[in-house]
Amino acid sequence: MSLWRQFTRGLRSLTHSSQADRDVADEVNQYFEEVKAELMSKGLSEQDAKRAARLESGSMAQVRDQVRSDGWENALTSFAADLRFAMRQLIKHKSFAATAILTLALGIGANTAIFTVVQSILLAPLSYKDADRIIALNTRWTDTGHQSTRVTGPDAEDVRARARSLEAVSLYSGGQMGVQLRDHAVFTVVTGVDPDFAHVFGLQPIAGRLFNEADAHRAVLVSEQFARDNFGGSQAGLGQTIHIENEAVQIAGILPEGFDFPAKTQVWEALPERPESRSRTAFNYRAVGRLRSDVSLAVARAELNGISRRLEAAYPADNRKKQLTLVLLQQAMTGNARPTLLLLSGAVALILLIACVNVTHLQLVRSMERQRELAIRAALGSSRWQLMRPVVAESLLISIAGGLFGIVMAVPAVHALVAIAPKELPRAAEIHLNLWVLAFTLALSLLATVVSSLLPAYRATQVDPSEALKQDSSRGMTQHKATVLRNGLVVAEVAATFVLAASAGLLLRTMATLIARDMGYQTAQMLVVDADAPAHTMEDAQRVVRQYDILFAQLAALPGVEHVAGIMGLPTGEHGSNGYYKVKDSPRAAAGHESQADFSVASPGYFQKMSIPIKRGRDFASQDSYDNQFVAVISASLARQSFGDSDPIGRQIQCGLDSDNWMTVIGVVGDVRQESPAAKPGPTLYMPMAQHPFFATEIHIALRTQVKPLVLMNAVQQKVLETNPQIALHFTTMDAMLGSSIATERFRAALVSSFAGIGLLLAMLGVYGTISYTVAQQRFEIGVRMAFGAEKDRILRMILRHAVRLACFGVALGLASSLFLARLIAGMLVGVRPLDPLSLSTAALLLLLTAIVAALAPARRATRVEPMLALRAE
Amino acid sequence: MDDPNTDVIQGTLDMLILKTLSLEPMHGFGIARRVEQISRGVFKVNPGSLLTALQRLERAGWLDAEWSNTANSRRAKFYSLTRAGKKQLEIETRDWTRRASAIARLLKAEA
């Protein structure tokens, strides 16, 4: 009540200040009238009464001022006056103001941009209904700690049936696929989902209806965008028939724009409630669920642990050490981006720190220039707070201006960030500036005010008037403490920059390693066609394989094409598979060891086309048909892993890709890095397309070209559609695929390097500022030295030595912090150790050079000091 | 010139105002005179401090203020005690009594 009254009355007197003034004036007036009247009633004349009243009570103006200066709103008014004064000061010291504001704008802008991304991806809730209750189901192995984001059909089904804390559980699976429409085919993301899917996400179609159990494999939901792109509108799309994998399905409903879970899905195909894959070791699904509103995540987890234990007891072989766990969907979606975003946040925080240090430093220099002013204020009896106020007011103005400029700079920065972000970055489309970000920036500005004015303001209160007024700053008799403080700031700044530069060095070395890596195959001049031919039955699939064979020959005949081959499981591509394999008569297998490999299905000529060396035996050939003996080619590491030094040719091998047929090993080829340049070359099992037709319908056609690969796009497309118009196509190049496989690494390296660049620039400014100031302060001293015959070189060396000493301290401090921080970045490095001597020493050298360059100009200025002038200066 | 000190004891002005107003609503000058009269001239109230204190007490919610006419029909701002003000007066009175009697005891012991 009373606080409220304080506030409203204060506010009223602020907003109606003339009214408040009048009120007080009236009251004071009346008081004096009463005094006068009383005196007159005692017999004084009006004149005498007036004088007596004045003697007794002081002047009316004095009383009015006293009454009006009470209350919080008046503190505010006087602070506003301080701000006006600070504004005038800043306008007068333009270069100081501009440097400080730009420096802070850089720091705040970088932070705002990164925070925009962090907020939109990690912090903002997902845009689904009650998104905080949607969870993703994971599988975890308690013995190895290994965790998979996939689940098996029967396990998820059991969770759905038994978990009371989950309202609904939905299984889904899918990926990029060809969808055949009436007159053309498109490549898009198709996800098979069961009827619970809509319940989990609280979906409402904008047209048509949702699925039910009877719709399995008969109906699809499509996105509004898909309907618009392919049929011209939602209503036009409703009821249309499209083909997926040669199954005719009808569009039953249209989902609203903005819903594209999972992974930019455009088409959701109805799957039955009961998962079709019945194996407890085939992780063919992902699953999401909805928590009951009255159940916490911890309770649900505990329940799932119980269910997992019962399943382990019921299926001791398949479910050994297998545990079903759940995480919030938001975490599941954004978890991979987290380390990168945290790294970037750390980097920009350092930038802001460096910027604040620079501004503190500028402020300190300024506050020394106005020591006299402060001393006079102190001598006239200003309180501590009154002494600090002008400094704080200036900082506040600088920070607010810096914040505003920072926001202006952040807008294009965010656009640039999203443009260069790797495609896997989740929720990239949702990234935008919003009120949270603005609040963050405001808070940051205030923080910057506090941080950058703390020391200068404190120092302002430490001014001893008698000393300060006596001291003449141009004589070079500065306080020792002040110098130590400024040097300390520069050391801190150099240290922070060192950490940035060293991290940038490590990430750049990682990039260099990845780019220079031998992938085990040729990547240049390679056109890659993602091709998906519909096939539902064995006959379909075999026909497709025959069509592909003819197509490869036709494509090879195109001018500019050197070689053509088809492959399921192209390195860095999407369609790879992997799993366990067995070798007949192997002691390892007998001992119960199972070995893992990547599985690829390739056409004859693939190895030659990719320049993967055939080390022993032969390539696939036309005789390796479906009716003949099944064969396989293995990679060198698989040979080493399973056959040691013995000859693998002619041995029998088996894998669970599609059949249990034993395959005869006919060749050994060189290893490749399958996932990305960051991957180790590993064991791969190659099988011929003709013998695995089901895995040969959705393939990459790789063409080695003599001309620029994409030039051939139209010719290739024409040939493919002539052969089979139902094949959905998507073009890219091997170099592009390789590039996107290391997009995250590139993103990190590019950003951290630019931040390190900004840091270096700021550090240079900081060193330049402090050395310039020192030189200016020491003019007198330098003049004396030169008058006594010191050589210019000596002076130059003295100044540079000072700069180098500061830089060395900074580098040492930075090195120590890097040792401490190294483990945070270790997971992002490939081919370099976190304490890579090359990166660290380069960073150290860079900072020393920066310091020397920054100190050079002021040092030369010092050598040009004319002794006579310097000594006569006063 | 050896005038006796007529300053109000520090920190007691609020209490004196509240006590004065507990009898009847009054304007600023009235309060000043009443304090002087009752204290038999021991305390003289400075109008600057008095009016500032009145504004502060009103903000704190202990006083209400209203413009109306005085006996000799001058417009004046009349202050009256609120319920919170009455409570505050009790608190301050109790506190003062406690401290004053302590000082009195100390002084007696000295003598």
C-alpha cells in the first residue's frame, strides 16, 4: 500500500510537475501568510511582519526548494540532469564516444546475433501443442552406455501398451523418397506414421480428416505446401491419388503450414497401429509420445525402467541390457546443435568481455583527464555517489547506444548466420529476433555499463582533492596504481583474445585436416543423381535393376561422361545401411563375436569409377546375376578384421541385409571414409545390385564427367525419364555432398575465426590505447631522457618492450586458461590434439605481433619528442 | 547572543507531527504553532523541514491531505491521521518512551 502510494505520488509529481510545484508553492505561501497575520495581530506593520517572518523561517523560495527536492522522483530528475550533462560531454569528446560505442556495439551485436540463434533453437518451446509434454523414446544399452534414437517395433509397442504415464505413443520411419503423381515424380520426405501420431502432436487438419486404422497403406496426409505445389491448393489436393513405392494412396487430409515433423516431412503415410517389423533387434523405428498432464518426466522414466526390466526378463537374448528411455522432444531435436551453440556463445561472451575491457580502459583514461574536475567536486563536498554519477551516466549512455547499434548490426548477422548454417541445424526456419532477444540485449547493455564503469567509478571516489589539484598530469608523475590497473586490463584482454585465437586455430586445423583427407575415392568431376524407382514386388524390383543396367550404358554414351555406376550406400550419401555379418568357419564367429560393417549395393564398374583400388580378386560382373552364386566384395579393413593374414577370396560370408544367403568373397578393395572426412576408414561389405534388387531401386547414380558435372544435368534427366518416367530424381555433385558432410565443422571454424579476428582487432585497439596514453604521460620523462642524450632507438625499444611485456603476460594467462578450457573443445577436433603446439604457438605469435604493431605508432611518436618542447610544455 | 537550542530532537519530528494530528486535522502552520505552544517554546519547527516531513508522511500513507478553508477563510492544506498513521504513532511513542526512560536512568546514575 505505502510503496504503491510512494510510486503513484512520485509519478504524479513527475508527470504533473507544474501542478505539484503549484501545490507546494500554495502551501508554503499560506504558511507565510499565517505567520505574517499572526505577527500583524501582535501589532506589527505589514512590512515589519514580512521581514520578521523571513527572519524566523527563511525565504519562501528556500522552503519551496527544500520540499520539492524530497522524494524518489527528484533523484530521478537529477539523474536525468546528469545524463544530459554526460551527453554534452560525449558530444564534446567525439572520438572517445565513437570508439567506445562502436566497440560495445561489436560485442553486443555479436552476442545478440548468437543469442537469437540460441534462443530460437534451444530455449523457445517447440511450436506444437503442449510441446513440453511431447517426448522422444530412445534405446540405451546399460553395459556400454551406448544410446540410439531408434527403437524396435515390438519394444515400442510394449511401451505403448504398458506405460500408464504416456497418453499416446507413435512409431514412425521414413526419409527422402520418390513420390509419383499423375504426370511427374517428386523427391520429398515421406514418413510412415501410425494413427497415434496426430494425437501426440495434437494435430488438426486444415482440410479433410486424420487417419484411422483402416487407412494403413491406403491414405496419406500432406502438408499445405505440398498440396499447393503439386495440386494448386489444399482443396484441389484432397482425395487425389499418389504413388509411394508403387502403392496407390489417397490424400485424406492436409496439415497446416509450419508442421513438418520429422525432418521437413511433406507426406505422412498411414501405417498400421501394430508395427510391421516384428524383430526386437531391428531398430527400424523412431517413436514419440505424449506425457499425461499429471505425470512428471522422472516418474515416466522410472516406469519405463520397470518395463525395460520386465522385457529383459521376458526376452533375455534380444533385450539383454536394453533400456528404453525418454527425453523431451525439444532436447532430442536440438541436442546435436547444443555443443556448437555453446561454443559460439562462449566465443561471443569473450568478445563482449574484451569490448568491455576496452571501454573500461577508455573510461579510465578519460577519468584521469578529468581528475581536476573530480577533485574540485570532491573539495566542494560532493558525496561518493555524486562523484560516481557522471561516470556511470556516461557509461550508461555509451552502453545504450552500443546496444542499439548492436541490434542494428545483429539483424544482418543473423541472416548471414542462417545462410551459412549447416543444413542439419534444427529449427533454422524459426530463427528470428524477438522480444526475448531485445530484453537480453538490454540486460547485456546494463551489464556492460556496470562492468565497464565499475573501476572508473570507484577510482573517481578515490580522488584525493589536495593531491589531485597539486599534481600535474603532464609531468609524468601518474599514480602507480592507475598504471597497474590499465596494464592489468590489457593483459586480461590479450588473454581472452588468445583463447579465441587458439580455439580458432584448432578448428581451422581440423578443417584443414578434413579437407586434405584422402577419402579413399575420387571426389572431383562427379555428378551424383539421387534416383528412386518405385517397386513393390520382386518382379518390379528386378525390372528396375534391368532398366538401370540399360540406363547406365546409355548415360555412359553421353558426350562428356566417362564412367557411370550405381550404388546404394554412396559415401556421405543418405541411403547407407550397416549391421552385423558372419563368416563361415571363422573362429571369431564361433566364439560368439559378431562383427559390424557398412553395407553397400553396387553395380559392376563402381570401384573403377570411384577410383577405389581393387587389391585382390575381381569386380562384380554380368555373370553375378540373381540366379547364380551370391558374391560379395569386401574392404581391406573388413578383410583384416575377419580374415587376418589369410586369403579371403573364396570364403563364405553372410549378412542380414535382405537374405541369409551365403556369399562368396570375390574381391578386396581399398577402404573409404563412409560418413564424412571425419570418419575412420572402416569395414565395408559390397554386394551386386542384381542379387539384391530391393536395395537397388533407391540408389545414387554416379557419373564421372570430363566437363563440369552439373552441365550434364539436363541430358541425364532426359535419358532417365525416357527409360522410366516414374523415377524421381535429385541432382548434386560429390564435392557438394562432401562439403555438406563437414558443414558443421566449417560453420564452427568460420564463426570462431571471425570472432578471433574481431578479438584481435579489439585487442589491438586496447594495446594502442594504453601505449599511446603511456607515451603521452611520459612525454616529459622522455624529453628529459633525450635531453641527457638517450638515443631514439633506446626510446623505441623501451616503449615496445613495455607492449611486448604486457602481451607476454596476457599470452601466459591465456595459455593457462586454454589448458583449462581445452577439454571443452576436444570433442570437436579431428586430427589435432586440444593442446596442439602449432595452434597455440601461432596464436601466441599473432598476439605478440598484434601488440608490437599496435605499439609501433605511439612508440615512433615518442621518438619524435623534441626535448626542448617537452620540457617547455608548461 | 546565547539563544537556547530550539531545534527539534533529531528523528522525533515525525512523532511530534503524528501526535499533534491525532487530536484534530490541521494545516502546516497550525502544526508548527501547536508544537511550539505545547512544548512551551522549547521546540521551534522550521517550515522547510515541516512541510517536507508532511509530504513524506503523506506518501508513506500515514497522513491524508485535503485542501479546505481555514477559520479566517484562507485555503490551506489540512492533514489528518490515517489508521496506519495511528498505528505508527503508537509504535513511535512506545519506542521513544523506552529510549527516553533509558537515558533518564543513565543520567540519574551518573549524578
